Amino acid sequence: MSFLTPLYALGILAIGLPILLHLIQQAPRKRKEFSSLMFLSPTPPKRTKRKKLDQILLLVFRCLILCLLALAFARPFLKSDNPFVKSDKIEDYYVFLVDSSASMMRGDLWNDALEELGKSLEEVQEEDRACIMHFDTRLVQVLGFDDWKEMGSIQGQQTAVERLRNVTLSWNATHLGAALINASEVLDEVLTQSGKPSPDSTLKIVVITDLQNGSRLDELQGYHWPENLLVEIHPLVPDQTTNAGLQLVGRIADSLDQDSKVQNRIRVTNSMDSEQESFQLEFQEISENGAQKLSSMDVYLLPGQSKVIQTPPMPAEEGNYLKVLLKDGGADYDNGLIVPPTESRKSLVFYIGEEDPNNPEDAYYYLQRVFQLTLDREVTVESQLVKNAPTQEMITRAQEADMIVVAGSPAKPWLPILQQYVRGGGRILFAMKNADMSRDLEKLLEVPALLAVESTRSKYSMLEKLDFTHPILLPFGSSRFSDFTQVHFWKYRNLQVTPIDNANVLAYYDDGAPAWIEVAQGKGQIFIMTSTWKPQDSRLALSTKFVVLLYSILDRGQSFYSEVGQHQVGNTITIRDFLSLEDYTGLQIEKPDGQKIPLNEETSQFSDTDQPGMYQILNGGRRIKSFAVNMDPAESRTGQMSIATLKRMDVPFERFDATRKVIKVLDIEAQPQLAVEVEKQQKLWRWLVLATLVVLILETGLAGWKAKNQKSPKGVS
Amino acid sequence: MATQAANNTSIDSSSNKRKGPASSGMIDPKALMQIKNLEMRARVVVEGFYHGLHRSPFHGFSSEFTEYRSYVSGDDTRFLDWKLYARTDRYYVKKFEDETNLRCYLLSDHSRSMGYGSGSYSKAEYAQTLSATLAYFLFKQGDAVGLLSFDDDFREYIPARNRPGHLRQLMHGLERPVSGRNTDVIAPLKQSLQLLRKRSLVILISDLLAPIEDLEAHFGYLAASGHDMVVFHLYDPVEMTLDLEGAGLFVDLETGRDFHVDPEIARESYLEKFNAHNEKISDACRNTGIGYTLLCSDYPLEVALSEFLQERQSKGRRIMRSTGNPGRNHS
């Protein structure tokens, strides 16, 4: 038997009191009236000690009552009858996740994390297996399950902490949700590999993190957790909680003319648990010669509040940019923001169709209105009639286009041009305005036979099974934007997608027919819509989703990561998106720390954005372009997140119950929380209180009976 | 001035035996208290004491003439017998035997401490009977008897009279139960005496359980008030000896205060304090010319009566001796 609160058992010592009282015969306190006490002085009552105990049975009852009460307060529980307890040694699996995001740079958090890891690892038993990882936007393994097994627990602990000590903290955001899910999958994978795991094994993910509010948890939504998995969070608290951050939110200009002055708007956010309310912003112009202070301003912000501030106009000289510094903004890691020079991105959309640009019933009418001129983007839409055979000029324009929209059966000569365009990395939006267009698709995709029939449904259809993880639909991933039920489709084509290799259906109609399909072809992609957006076919063009969807197809989701021309740490940047060159060979990217990385010639993608700052694109040592990379603004939201937030996401903190045998004998002693659970299950204290009551009644009855039968009861009664 | 009983303040239990009813053929107070009617009790006691032996403290004009004596310088000229002077041409002074009825007030202490009694009756009942006996005795002699009762405050006043029905009124007044709590003997006594304009014989029956300093200070005042005072200091036999069995929580009847007392342990110091207290009261009375009788509640009432009469007689003689002129008032 064990006790949850054993100190209460010391109450048993109180039985000395009744024994003492039974030994002492107190002089009977008879009241005697006397005329006056003026001649009397008080004499202390005489107490005589008896050598023999009187009223043994009563004494036993009284002692028993005290003992039972003391035991009840000590909250006993039986280990042997414990449904959680399994006496055999069972292999438990642990994954330790240590937060290595930018916010861990605050104060001494990283050392605290390592210390906490050391302590947590000590709890891992010899027969258990552990895997240690650190995470930010990625999950990096420090020590695997196999390494742990080989090294044994003691050496494993030392190695893991040692390796983590050598890890440099990244500037990345905290993707806690993704890390938890990945860790869960790692556990699942290991269990699958190691054969059938014992049903009594505990799977536990121990997360050591600062649990900042900016941690991303979106991925946890709807995640189905494995049955016997537990998550334990060890939140770290920094010494200094004050922190403010900066975020570039947009640009404004008097007009869209080239000459108009563009100003940037930045958001200053003060953390929830900040102790400071007044900050200073300093604006600097960074040129090749160095930094030059432009101006400064004071900002007053209550904890938890944010404010949007307008920056001074951008430097006129080409290549110079603006840097905003936050003075006294708590931890230094997020006190700088690079405001990149204003550069309008130019894109070309080549439309092949035969519709009237001024007819609101036609698809082209809406397409040309989607791509409006903005400060950051200039999209030109060029239209060609489908019937016309392509001229050389047309072919050139089509090849230069960022996206080709095919909204009608093109003339035959177009097909090889389109095929070549896609294979070269272009994007085609193929909107099927009728079932016959499947013939063109056959040729375009080089598929033997592609069957498409007009839908015969009398009622409208809605979209379902949308793949929000796909880059194109990712902007709609948040629950606020994922409602497509207002987008009704009256006419669509039921396309048989099975013959198409690489077909990725992004959405279906509610009768099961594929609605949006992406097919990878060479370096490029074809996005097929089996219905068009014109009002005759659907309400897509009239819905709020349309503009976002078309921009997303144009940029394949990239535009939403590089808002207002900036990029975030950890993003993969496609240079082609903002630098059009015939050949990307020999290009180099110079990182803010001076390191030069050659660019991938084929994809023109650069993914080594591991620090905030200005990145230069060099061609033969000459700077031809630059781009700014800033830290994820979420990383500045350093107020501590409530555990309840994670509980709302169904993270299994306390999932163990009577039916699951996951706790070992040794664990009960080591883990007070589990002991509490076991005690709660057994509730032995109730029986003890009941026994106390029974003895109390017996004692009262006996004492009453004795008092009745004794004229002058001696001793205590 | 104090009587034999009063002089023997440190009375032991043998004094009880000496004065016990068995040895003297007097009525046992226990038996007497069995009589419910207070007047009847008094009547029984007064049997045999019909003729008063006391004297009035007044020696006024209505006194009976006894003898002549020659005038000496300093005598009050009011008492000169001018007719005799006319006949004999000598100055003679008339000498009177006082015949004026005595005006007597009984001051009865009704405080809670008087409610204590170790036997079948309390000190208060004994005091009632004693008061009734004295009242009856004096009334039958033709003296005017009044009553003043008090506890922590002045309670009842029956003026001294001698007329039919007055005795019954006195008895009613005496039968009033013990009700007060505290006994500040002096304050109500002073208040009561202010009511008595004419000089009277004042008989105080109380246990005098009050701080001796207060009592001493005020006895002087009482003596100076001009009244002839007699104090019956009443006590219970147990109060005298603390002959109680077993320890217990003793409760003060007057104040309600209580503490644990073991009589065996406390007796010696108690008796010492009690006797010292009584002695001081006795001394105070003696010094201030107040008649003092220490009376135990198990004494036969005849003893009290006879001692009272003896005390009055001796006082009468002293007055005559001190004045040297029976026909003149000494005051």
C-alpha cells in the first residue's frame, strides 16, 4: 500500500492524547457555591495518574477513530490492485522535442531547455527507448531510437545534451503542431518497424519549449492521435518577458504612377506579458556605404497591443533600402526589420479563347478583371482567338507568359507550342467549357483516350474533398477561408482521370466527379478545371475565392509567402518569379553573413534562407538583384500560450484511463500525477471515513451506556 | 464594648458546643426554623424576655422623676426646680429615669452572600428570624420599631412605629427574599441612615463580607451619625471553619466569580484571613463605639437576644457613669 499524502499519516501520533487522558484522572469539577471567595485563593486542581488504563474498550475505539482518520487523509492506494500497474518490465518509447526556434534566443532559455532535457532524460528507464529532436519549422533528429539503444540511457543522455549544445539556434518560426505530428509519426514508424509493440507500452512525446503564443498549431486541427500516446509539455519561462516585434504589413502610395512616393506600413506588436510600454523606432537607410539614420519616433504600446506605423519614404537611390530598428524592445533577436525596395512584379497571362472581353456572360470578362494593377504586381492579360493559328509573335509572347489560360479548343498548331511551354516549366490553366475539349486535353497530355461527359444533374453541385495541403489551395487552408459551399456549379464535365499519369485531384464535386486536377508535365503543371467560372457554368467568378485562386494558380502559392516583396526565413525562393533571365547558370546568392551559395540552375530556387537580412543575387560577382528576408512575425509573439489551447486541439495530455495499462510500478512513485489517478480510481479513503463513522457510533453508544450505568463516572467520558 | 462572643472572634467549633442548645436548654435554631411563620418564631424566642432591660439613649423631659441633687456649677439650668428653690431657697436639680419609648431600626442585609447556608437554613433566614425576634421583643415593650433592608442598594423602608398592625407589616418586610448580588454594606447603609432624621437605635444584621478598608473607613461615619448602633456580625459555621469535603469549583455567590479550591489546602490561609477580617471589624466597632456581636447562625436566638440586652444594659450604665447626671443627655 502506498500513500498519496503520507505526511498526514503522522496524525496517528495523536492517539497519545486519548491514552494520556485515560491515564489522568482529572479531579471532578463540582460547582460549589460559597458566600464569598474573598478569603480564598485558587488551588490548582489535583490530577492523579493511574498506572492502569481505565475503560480499555473506549480507549481502543477512540484510538481507532484517530488512526482511521489519519489514514484516510493520507489517501492510500494499493499498487497490487492497480489496474494501471504491470509488474513486468515494458519498453516505453519517448520522443523529446526541444524548441530551437528564434524565440529561444531570449535570455538563457536555450540553456534552460538543455537543463530541462537533462532532467527529463533521467526519468527514462534503462529498458525504454528515446529519440531526441529539435524543431522550429523543421524537425531535426539529434539522437535516434537505435542510437539510444546502442548507447544505453546514461550515455544517451550525455550525447543528446552534448549534441544539442552544439546546435545553433535558427531564425525560424515555431511550427509546434507540425513537430508534434511528425514526432507522432516517427513513433508510429518505429513501432511498426520493431514489430508488434506491447499494448502496455507508453508512447510519450516530451516537448521542451518556451510555448510562445506565436507557435503554429494549425496542423493539429483534426489530427487523429494514436491511442496510447501521451504528450507532456515542459514550458520554459524566460527571466525577461518584455518583447516587442516588427512586421511589414503593406505599402501605400498616392497613386500607382511610377513617380509616386511609396511608403511602407509596419506593425509594432508588444508582447502580452511585456513589462514595458514605451519603445523607440529608428529608421535607417542602408546603402553600400553603410547605415544612415533617417529619423526616429516613440511608440507607446500597452502589453498585448499592436500599432501600425508609417515609415519614411523609401530611399530614392536604387539598391538602397530601409531598415527599421526597435530600441529597448526586449530580446534583440526580433528588433530589426528590413524593408525591401519597392519593385513591381510583372507577369504575363496569355489567354487563348474566343470570348468577348465586354460580355459579363463570358469567362474572359472576369479573367481580365482579376489581375488588377497593384503596387507590387503588374499582370498583363493578352488574349488570342483560339481559331487563329499562332504567328511567331504570338508564340514568343506565349512562351514569355507566366501562365497560359486555355478556355476553348485551340487551333491545332497551338498544341505543340503549349506542350513545349509546359515542359519548359510553364503553367497552363485549362478550363473545359465543353466535353469536347477532352480531345484537346488528350493531345496536350498525350493520353490515349480521355473520356468526358456533360454532367446531367438537375441541381447544382458543390465542391468537396478539397486538398488544402496543396500549394494552390493552401491559401484557403485556414478554417476562416475554407468554406466553398457558396460556390455552386450548374454545368460541369465528368472527366475520367484514371488514364492521366501524375494527375492530382485537388477537389471533387459532391457526386464524386473530379473538379480541379493538377497534372505535372515536365517542369510545368497543367491545372484543369472541368467547369469554367462564367456565370452560365458556376458562381466561381462571382465568389470571393476566385481572385485568390487565380493568383494562387499563377504563382502556385508562392505569392502568399512573399507578401509585399519580402520573404521569410526558411522559405524557398524562386528567383525566376522576380528576375527574368534567359539563363540562370553561374548565378550566386550572397547571404547577409557574406556566404555565397550557387543557385540551382534548373529550378532557379534558393532555399538556404536561414537568417534575416538582405540577400544579393550576383552574376559574376556583380550584384544584379537583391531580396529581403525577414523573420516570421509570429516569432515575436512571445507571451506564453495556455496549455488549454493545446487541449482544445485534442492533444492527449491526460488520455490514460482505467482501460489502458500504461503505467509501470516504478512510474507510480516517480510520477505523482499517475499516483493521483490511481488513488482517484480506488478511493480507499471513502471506506476509511465510513469505518471511522461506524467506530464513532459504537464509541458514542458505549460511552453513553457506561455513563448511564455509572453514577459517578471516573476519567474522561 | 464588644460582648464576650465578639471578643472571642477566633471561635472554634468548641464554642458552638459551649453555647449549644443542649447545654443551655435553649431552642435549637434548626428546630426553630421549622416554624414557617416568622412572627411565630419570634414569639417563641421572646417568651421569657418580656421585660426589657435596655435603656433608651434619650434622656428627655418626659422621663419619670427619681431624685433631687444639689446644683453644681455647670449643670443645665433647665433642670433646676424653681418651685423647690422658692420654698427652700436652694438650688436643686431634678433627676429623671427615662421612660420614653425606644425608636429602633432594624437594618437587614439582603445580599446574595446572606443566602449561603451550610445547614438546612441560610444566614438570611437566620437573620430574618433574629430581626423578627428583636422586632417582636421591642414592639411588645412598647418601643417603636422600623425596618430598613438593603442589598447592593437600599431596598425597603418601614418607619419606626408602635401601633396595631405595624408588627405584621414588619414581618412582611422581613420575609422579602434574598435578591441582591453584591454587598456594598456601607453605601446603602449610609443612604439608609440619611432617612433616619431622629436619633434611633440602629441594629445592623449582616455578614459584613466587604473589604475591611471600606468597612473601617465608614464605621467612623456611622458612629458620628448620632445613632446608637449595634452590629450583629453573622456567619455560617462552615464559613468559620471551612469544614468542607472535597475540592471543587467554588462560585462566589455575590460576584459569580469562580475558581478551583481544595478546602484542605486552602483552609489554613482562609481561616487566617477570615479571623483577621473579623478582628479588624471588631476593633473598628470598638474604636468607634459601635456595639458588636459576632453571631454564628447555629447559635440559639436566645443567646443573641440576651447578649443584645446585656450589651444594652451595660451601655446604659456606661452612659450614666460617663455623665454623672442621670437626668442629662450626654450628647
